Amino acid sequence: NIPHGSGLGSGSSNAANLLNFFNLKMNLKLNKNKISKIARQIGFDVPINLEKKNTLLIGKKGKILRLNQKFGLYILIVYPNVICSTKKIYESNKKFTFSRHQHNFDINNKKKLIHFLKNENNDLEKTVIKFYPKVRKIIDFIKAQNGCYFSRITGSGSACIGIFSDMKAAIFTQKLIKLKFPKYWCVVSKTI
């Protein structure tokens, strides 16, 4: 049920699953490093989809951090029925900032995780908004709601997410979105 062209990584997860499938079923005997190298050649977020655990992809070289704790964050996802061409967005984007990975980052502390994520950004967001201004309206609307820690686009867009403190606030915002933007796909989820 993930909308095509939403920037939610369905293409990347499909590519990772195919890599694993071919490696196992065709008995290619590729080790983890070789599969990861192939995955990076396919796309930046393909390697994280090879992981079996909760993970966070950060850093200049796409460092994968394993999350050993369940944080219980609530996510509102809004897809405005705009298919963003990943190629077009990347080609048009002029600025790429690499993560400011903090050596003392405590991955097991929810408050610090939220602070860290809040201070990260998606460099592609400005480019997506330039082509599709209605995306900015959704981001701003979500961000203005009670209980929302932060809001931004996913991947190369066009889906927008809001991270919420509790399910009640996320569901309330979902209802508001459905009233304000009735034709948009909208769902609330919880991190696993």
C-alpha cells in the first residue's frame, strides 16, 4: 500500500530484496561486504534495506547505526499525489550537506535521538518545494500541530512526515489533514 513515487523507499527495499534473493537462490555466495558494495552502487538507501534490525542511516559514507531500543515514536505520513522523479530532484539539487555525526551520540536515549533527528535536514526538500510548492504547505501544517517534534519530506519526496509524541496527537492531525487535503493519502504508524 506504499504509494509509488512517494519517496518512502519502496524501490530501494525492492532492490535490496532482489539482491538477497539472487544471492540465495542463484547460490552466488556473495559475502556481506560484496552485497553492500553492490547495494551502494544501486542507491544511497539500498544498504539500509539489507538490514534485519532497526537502523538509522547517517553520515558522509552512509554509516548505519543499529537501534537496540524501541522508541515508540508516532509517524504521520502524507502523500500529496505528486510523483517526484528522484533523478530530476537530485540533478536539480545544488547543495548536499553531510551529517554532523556526533561521537557522543547516545542512540539509546529517546530525547537525544529526537534532538539529533530534529537538527538533521533533508537537502532535497528545498528542491522538491521549488518544483511542488504544495509540499511546503503540508510540511508547515504538520509542523504547526500540537505534539509534533518535527516535519519534513521523505527521501526525494513527495511524501511528508511528522514525528509525534503520542498516537492521539498523530491521529488528530491525520483527521485535520483529511479535512484540509481530502484527496491526499494519509496514514499514522508507529516505529517498531
